[in-house]
Amino acid sequence: MIIKQLSVFIENKTGRINEVTRILADQGINMSAFSLAENAEFGILRMIVSDTEDAASALKAAHFGISANDVLCIVCPNTPGAMHQVLEVLAQEQVFIEYMYAFSQGDSANVVIRPTDVQRAAEILSAAGYGATGL
């Protein structure tokens, strides 16, 4: 349920995301999930990859700013209201969520959550029956 996520800081310039994906491809590293958020000057590419350490090393060598954080990755049903139920479990326990992203595949949805207290949130969700993903 708790996995490592890389955050890559990228200048808002054409081709910078392509550089990240080229570096990962050259290293044989797969991106399982990602989210890109931006502001006027830079973007943050958050991603789950097949080899966090090698990806971080390769991107640092190419002068990208990198950070690695623990996040939660859970599976919930891909049905109306399922995400609300997950969030309600966390809200009832006063868990604050910094950010999250999700994607669905068939009958299930994979959800990446960055709460302020990852370990506590993992325990709460596990007790509520939400399982880990295969990411």
C-alpha cells in the first residue's frame, strides 16, 4: 500500500517532459502512473515508476530536480461513489490529503494519495478493507 513516488521539477519549456520520458526509456524504466501539475514557471511531474532508484539517479545526472516521497496506492471499485467512500473514511479520521490522482482499468480504480501522515492513513484504509494495488 505504501510505495515510493518520484517528483520531478520541470521548467515550463517545450520538450522538457520529452527529456524525462527519453531518459526513462533509455534506462528501461516504465512509468506506471503519473500526474503533471504546473504553475507559471515550472511543473511538477509526479510518477510511479518500475525502478525508483535508477530513475532518480538517471534524472539527477541529467540535472533534473528530484524528490522521492512515500504515497499510498490503493484499489477501489470503479463505480459511482466508491471514491467518496474512500475519502469519507479518511475524513472521519481527520486525515488531510495534500494531493491525489487516480486512473481506472475495467472494474477497479487505482488511487495514489499523498496524506500528511502516510503510515496512519495506510492503517486506516487497510482496516477499512482497501487493498494495495499492483503498481
